[in-house]
Amino acid sequence: MQRFDVGGPMVGRAQHLEQVDALVAHERLVSVVGPPGIGKSRLAGLVAERAAARWSGGAVGCSLAHATTAEQACEAVAAALEIPLTSTSTLAAAWRRLGQALTARGHTLVLLDDVERLAGQADATVGALLAAAPDAHVLVTSRERLRLHQEVVVQLGPLTDAESLALLLARARASAVPLDEASPALVGIAERLDGLPLALELAAARLRVMGPLALLERLDRQLDLLTSGMRDSAPRHASLRAALEASWSLLSTDEQATLACLGAFPASFTLEAAEAIVMLPGTTAALDAIQSLVDKSLVRAPAAGSAGRLALLGSVAELAREQLEASGQVVAAASRHASWFAAQALERTEAFDHTGDAAALRWLVEERDNLSAAARSALDADGEGAAIALPSLLALERLAGVRGRLGQSPLLEQALARRHDAGVAPTLVAAALLARAAVRRAAGAHGDAADDGMEAEAIATAAGDRVLAARALLVRAIAWQHAGRAAEAAALLERARDVFVEAGAGWLAGFALGNLAFLRQEQGRLDDAEGAYTAALQAFSDAGHERYRLLFSGFHGTLRWEQGRLDDAQALLRAAADGLAALGDVRFGALFLAGAAAAEAALGFTADAAEGLARAQAALEETADTARLAAVSMLEGVLEVARARELRRTGNDDAATQLRAQARARLRDDALGARRERSDEVRFAARVLARTLGEADDVTEPQVPSLSAPNTLAVGADASFFITPAGSRADLSRQRAPRRLLARLLEQRVAAPGEPLTVEALVAAGWPGERIIPRAAANRVYVALTALRKLGLAGLLVRTADGYLLDPAVAVVTRDDEPPG
């Protein structure tokens, strides 16, 4: 029986092994296709080993790595079968003789390894063998499919991160390399090598002479680093460079030029971007060359269900960049890359600004690395570098607003230092100054931020752009608002609003009003804030700006909290969090999720609150948004107070006292205090925590008297409290919506006993006069009724197919007096 060289134990390919093993039993031609080093030969060898043991004719294998003609392929198969061929035989006669030999063996699997050099002659080689040997099945490994009618293709992709780490560790153990298997550097190596088995095995060999951290630090240059040093390694497996250069040598001139150009991308890219950047010396269209590279497994095709992004493996990208440099086209390709992304950035940023377009935000997220690279390369160039870099940098600043700081501030400073470069429009300079103001404000440099706003206003005014000048007023106003100069901030916001209204920029007028509302809220002018929020939300609705509508609806929820309307606050905050998360706004989505969770804690739903706060914190930690993390820390104090109340009800006063002390400590925390000076969100969270602590200090647990009737629900005349049949008392005096819903349910019980109230009727009762979208309205009803259930009405609120009612079997009495406490 022929032995097949399959190397060490295979890791992470069990599913593919079973798939190919099953396919070769029924299909005449199966091709295992994938990039260099992906493990095609090892997988095929294992399948052939199985066939050798089970099939009547066994298995025979040969390498076609060096065959470039049909004659050489035929000779290689003949040598594997140990069939001599005469020099006078025609090629057709030779294939017939090999077919006869295979037929004589019986049911046989023929493994043809490394067939990519013969892909263009597949019909004259593999096709001829299949025709000559009707009882034989052929298993092929190749970097591209053969495009024969009988071919069934199995695409072999990268290992997962977990499989990559397992393979790295297995090969290191086999070489007796002592390792700390918990080392983060080992995880980093596994993740950096793109799930490529050959690269992982070569990395394991390098671990014999250098530690994991040293190896990880050198992986920017994989091609020269990853070599085996083993004397018996096949040439194509001796190094990563050898494997890739063998593929490079098989490419046409246009394919080589295309792959080199694709090295200009630092990360994944769209076909549209690739076509804009690839410049070919011949007549081949860029699309055709890219398709050919996908077929040859050198460009990774979009995953099923993805947004259609192409990518290069890290090692392939390194080779592409080397070839681009060798061709002398680095500067030209980088210039095309930077210019194309500058034009796209202007378009997408404008769409995001004017409508909060979710598609534009997704583009910004997906192209973050490309935008950063485009800005860097533009600033490295002479001439119009700043003019080309600034649109990409402004797009990154928009992304920072929803995903956290991205470390681009030094580039923005560099671009602004070159504001007098050729081609830099004054309005572009003004927009860049406003972007820098946002960075400075986040760092607490409010005066510097206001100065940037003032300079931008002057530039925009001189350029005749009134709307941009008014946006500069907004930036100055927000800086002064954070600095505590409320009167100046309010005056600037009102001036900006008037300009936006005159210019017909409704969403910007709404933004000015929304900031004015939050300013009034901080001043304690809650009625004024209510009116400003209402006007702002109407402006966003009229303009169709869904992101800002959700954003300021969430801030409206914070006002509801400070008005003592916790149920409304929870509903508004939760709806804003869900909507913003769906749009991809991580920072504010997480902030409002934390606010909704804290409101749930204040309402007594501590388990739900803990889960929501944990999710919000995890999301914000990924953005490194320290200000909003500080706000979440303050809001966690609300949960501590709520848990303290629960503990006190069970008689655990010591633990309750300790939790309240922890909550108070958050208000005194110096680090949080510093954040409070720079963040209105932290100041809001501190206010509600202080209020919650004050209320907790005033709470005494009332002694609830027993009711005279054993199956009776007692309700205050205005539904401000109720006492369950079990004797537990619930206070609804500060829970407006649950109180209104209970009162309406009682009215329905009197007017139409046994008939439920619809959700629509409950919405009208709980939130009279408010215009609420149906989904949000249903959510509000659900939250308010859940509050009533958790307060003691779980067994008394009945849900039917038509709505809700109070259990008709339970008697209800009305009490005008508060029970003694």
C-alpha cells in the first residue's frame, strides 16, 4: 500500500476531512482549493490514506508541482503507477495505457497534488485521465479550480483563532519547546497569522530560538521570518516566501500588477475601491484581473452574507507591497488610494451629517483603516497633501463621535499645520478646526475648544458660509456649557438656532434646541427644558434625521427622570438605546442603555438593571470612552441603593448600610469628580445618584396592617398606593404611568366587569396626548404593567387575547387613608 506524507497530526479540519472523504466516494473529480500554505496537501493525503485502506484498488498519488505540460503530467502519473511508457507512444495512447492499468486495479482513488500549473490544460490532463479510467476517482489539490464539468470544489479557508492556537501549541510541543500556554503573546501570534497552517507551523519552529513576545513583535515581516530550517522540507513548504513566490511566478503580468496594487490597501476593501486604484499596463480590465486572483486563492472573496469586501491574507499583502515597491509604483498607488477615499469621505460624511444615514456610518466603520492610511500617505506627500488628507480625517472624527476616539488627533494637528497648502479650501479648514475643538473639549480644554470655534466662525463668515459659521457658534456654545458659562452658551445656541431656521437647516436647528434643552435641564429649569426638547424632537422628525431624534429622545428620558417620572424615563431611554444600537451608535446607545438600567434599578428591578449596566460597560470599554464609563459608574450607584433597599426589607441592615456607603463614595471619587467637570452626562448621573441617595436616607419601611377581607385588593383613591391580599404595600405616588394604568383598569372593572382594556386604551390612559410610535407604545405598556406585577399584582393582572384586566375573582376596595406606618 502506498504511503502518503501527511506530516504531523491535523488540527481543525475534521469537518473538511469527512466532507472530502464522503465526496470522493461518489464524485469522479473533487478539487480541494485554497491559498498557499492552507493545508490542502495534508488534507488530501489523509483522504487518500483512508481510500488506500478501504477501496479495492487502493489509492495512488503523485505531485504535479513541476509539471507544466500534459506530457509531463502523464509521465508523473505513470511513474506513480510504475507503468513504463515508450518514447514512441502518443499522448492519447499513453493516457489509454494508464487508464487500462487503473481499470485493472479496480475502484481506485488517484491523488494529483499541486495541479495549479496545469489548470489551463485541465481537460488534456485530468479530463483525459478521467475519460481513460472510468473506474477511477480523482482528488486534486490546486490553488484554483479546474473548471471541468465533473468537478466538485471544496474551498479550504483559514483556521479559526482557536484552531490556530491549538495548531501552534501542538507543533511547539512536538518540537519540545517549553511554553507558557497562557501567554497572551501566543494568542497574538495565532491571530496575526490569518489561520494559515503553514505559517503557524513555521512560527512554531521559530519558537525554538525566540520567545513568543519577540516572535510576535517581528510578524510585520512574516516572509523572511517564517522559515523551517528542516532539511527534509519540500521546497514549497520550506518557507512562507517560497510558497507565495511559487504562486506569484504563475501569474500573468496584469495579474501581478493587480496584486501589487492591492498591496496599497491596509485592510479589506470593496471591489469599487480596488477598480479605482488598480492601474494595469495591458488591456485586461481590473475586474477581470481581480476575479482571476480570487480564483487563484490570492484574494479572499467576500464571505457569504457579507457586505462584499475583498481582502488579502497578511502574508500575501506583504508580498504584494514588496512587489509594488519593486515596481516603483508605491507613491502613485498611494496617491490614487488617498484621493479616492478623500472623495468618498466627503460624500459619506455629508450624508451622515444631514440624515444620520446608517449606511454612511457603516461605510465609515468598514473603511476606518483605509481612511487612516489615506490621510497618512497624503500628509507624507508634497503639494496638496493637506487638502487630500482632511476629508478622511474629518470622516474619522465623525466616526469617533459614535465609536470613541481613534487616535487620529496628531494627524489632524499635522493637517491643520499645513492649512496653507495648495488646494485647501477655507471651509475645509473651518471644518477641521471644529473637529479639533471636539477633541479638545473631550480632553477638558474648553477654552481652547472655544478658540477653535471662534477662528472657524471667522473663516466661514469670510467665505460666505452662514451655516458653517453658525455650526462654529454651536461648538463654542457647547464648550462654554461644559465650562459652566451657561449664560454665554445659551445666547450662542439661540443665535445659532435662528441662523439655521432662516437657512432651512432644520436638523441643525433641532441640534441647537436639543443642546439648549440639556443646558436648561442642568440649570434646573425643567419646564423650559421640556419645551426645548419637544421642539428639537419635532425638528428632527420633520427633517427625517433619525439618529438625532433618537439621541435627543434619550436625553429627554434623562429629563423625565429628573422630573420624577421614572417609568417614562425608562421607556424613553430603552427605546433610544435600542434604536441607536441598531444604527451602529455604540457610545450613546450604551450610555442610554445604562440610563434605562439605572431607572429599572430605581423601580426595583435590580436583576434586569445589573444585566443592562454590565452590557453598557462592556460596550463602552471597547470604545475607551472614559467620560461615559464614568457616567455608568455613577449610575451603578443607583443599583447599589436599590439593592440596599432590598436588603433592608429582609433585615440585613449591615449589608444595606455598606452598599449605601459604596454609592456615596462614588460621588466623592476624585477621578469621577474630574470627569464630572468635563462631561454633562457624568453630571446628570451624579445628580440622579445624589437624589436617589437622599430618597433612600428618608425611606422607612411601613408596617402594613392586615386587611379584614382575605381576598381583597385595597387601592388608594387616586391609585397612589395599593395593598395586596397578602398584605404587602406598594407606593405608586412617584410612578406616574403605572398609577394611571391601575386607575384606568379600576375604572374598566366598574364600567365593564370582565372586559379587558386594549393596549391602545392603556397607552391613551398612561400617556395622554403623547404621539408615540406603536412599537414604543407597546413597550411602555409592557414596562409599566411589569412594574405593577413586580410590586405585587403578578397574580391579579390578567392578560387575554384582547388586552388586560384585573382578576374579576378578587374584590377591590378603595381607601382614602394612608395605612399607618
